[in-house]
Amino acid sequence: MGTRRRILDRIYPEGRQRIVVEAFINQWRKRIGNQGRTKIDFLYKEGDAPCDIELDPGMSNPELLLKTVDELKEVLAVYPGVHDVIDSIETGKREIHLALKSEAERLGLRLEDVSEQVRHAYFGDEVERLQRGRHEIKVMVRSPYAERQSLEGLSAMPISLPDGQHLPLSVLVDVSLAPGIEQLLRQDRRRIVKVQARVDTQKADINALYNTIETSVLASLRQRYPGLDIDIGQERLDQQTMISALKHFTLMALIVIYVLIAVPFRSYLKPFIFLLAAPVAWSGAIVAHGLAGLPLSMESLVGMIAASGVVINDSLVPLDYLKEQKPFSELICDACTARFRPIFLAFLTNFAGFLLALLETSPQAQFLIPMTLSLSAGLLVGMSTSLILTPVCYSILGKS
């Protein structure tokens, strides 16, 4: 039986100031090499999960399932940045396997019959129940203790045949010892095996890698192994559910904003001018992520959605001047000039607050950087939209 050990190491604050944790971990992985079924986790960020990719192949045929798992692990290990590819199969204690011989089949004996008799001999067979006061006593009958302590006793155990005769177990079945499986995972009444891997985000994008695996690798495996069903991990499913919810609620929020703008302006077209600031802010956040070399994450999407509300509000502020009785071009210039200071100060104060999080080097705070980057870039681009794009579009619509 394999043993499992857990060793917890911690880098002191002095060491964090002298070394880069990611580089230190990469050097550690290179030096230890391939450790077989040994799994080594490096959890050094707040919210870091034990695995980045998780796939759950399932099939009714256990032999084909194990073959599929090995092939899937080999394919995953080829991708750049993917490491520590493991599965959930753990070797357990040795088990006794019984294989029915041809002589036993000719005698009309089934493996189920032999297994039931062996179970009764070792676990016991209930022959009677007695009532003793308020308690019910089960009377179990099984083989003597001495006969249940060795393989010789098992091989010599008499097995009842359909015609009433008895033969030793060794004559009817082949007895062998084989390593067992520590745990069996099942989903929808099918056996599954979890395949997990870690991804170096500096070399590969997890979302792009998932899309590549789902479109090419999984489709090829399903085609070559009929009956194979491969599900993605629970964390990926939760992420997809959250993204779907964000899309739904963001659309609802934009519709509510549209209605609130359309009523005072008494127009169906003018609200779209202000809503234009939202996708422009999102574009700025995406460009900022590309320049910073960061992939888009759930935190990035949350920051983009939060920035969209602020930039829409900034776009509405200057146009309060349009209620005055002046030429349209003068109103646009006066609005942008008068509201430049509050819009710029609002961006500057927010960016100053986000700057500390952007410059934070602590591994525990790294998950906040995508959100603050989306907010900062969204507000910066949104400020330009509020002072340039929105007034220009509004003037074009006003003249038309």
C-alpha cells in the first residue's frame, strides 16, 4: 500500500524580499524532476487552487477508462506550461481476486455463487434472529477462525455445487493477489477518474488551453472510444456559471440604465450615446491586460463591469449644461470645459487608490491586480470617452 506524506514549507518574509517565488518554484520543479505518482503542490497565492485544469473522463469499461486516462495525461503534458499532470487513481491494499475455471462452468457454477459462499464463510450468514428483551439478536454462522487466517484455508474451503456435492475452492477458481484501488469515484452511475494538472500562467493561458482541449483533444478521444464521456472540473463549471450570470445581470443593468436615461431625455437614440462609454471602457481594460501580459480572469470581468457604471455616469455629467439656452456648439464646449476638473479629479483619486494594489508584489495580493487594472484602465479610457467621444456623438445626433 502506498503511503502519503504532507510536508509544509514556508518562505520567511526576509526570503520573499530576496527571491522571486515563481522563479524559485520553477527551479525547484526542474531539480526534482518527474516524481511519478508523487504530487507536489506549491500554494503561495491567496485563493490559489490545488489544480488549474481538471477533467473527469468516465466510462463503463474500466480497462478502456484507464487507457483513456493515460492517453489524456500524455496529451496534456505536451502543452507548454502544463506540469504536474496526475490522476485520482490511488493504489490501495492487495486484494484477493477470484477467476472461475472452465471446469466450474461445466458444473453449472457461477462466479456470483462462489463469491456469495466465500462471503458467508468469512463475514457470516444469518441463520436466525432471537428476541432478548428489547433487543434483537442476529445469529451468524461462518467458518472457524483458524481457517480464515491464510490463503491455504481459503483454497481448501469447500464450495457447494448445484447437484449438492462439494469441491475445494482451488479446484473451481484461480485465486490471485492484486493491488486494489483506494477509492472509486462515480458520477451518474459511471466510474470516473479525475485528471488534474497545473499551468504556468507565464507560458500559457488557462482559458485558451481549456478551449483547445475541449475542441480538439476531447473530441478526438470521444470519437475513438465510444461510450466515453469527459466532463470538465467543478471549478471550470462554476466559472462558466458565474460568467453566464455576469452577462445576464450586466445586460439587465444596461437595460435599466437605458430606461433611466431615455425618460428624461425623451429619446430612444440618445441613451445609446452614453451607453457607448461602457464597451469603450471594456476595450481599454482588455488593451491594458495585453500590455501588462496578464490574461483575462473573473476578477478582470468584475473590474470591467464596475468601471462601466462609473464611465456612464461621467458621460452624463457634462451634458447637464445642454438645458441652457445657447448655441449647440457653445453648449458642448462649455460642458466639456466646466466638467473637465471633476471628471479628471474623480479619475485621479480612484487611480491613486488603485495604484497601491497595482504595485503590490506580495503573492497573497496578486489576485487583486487584474481587477484594479481593469478599473484603472476603464476609468482612464472612460474619461477620454466622456470628454471627447460622447460630446462628439451627441453633437452629430443633435445636428441631424
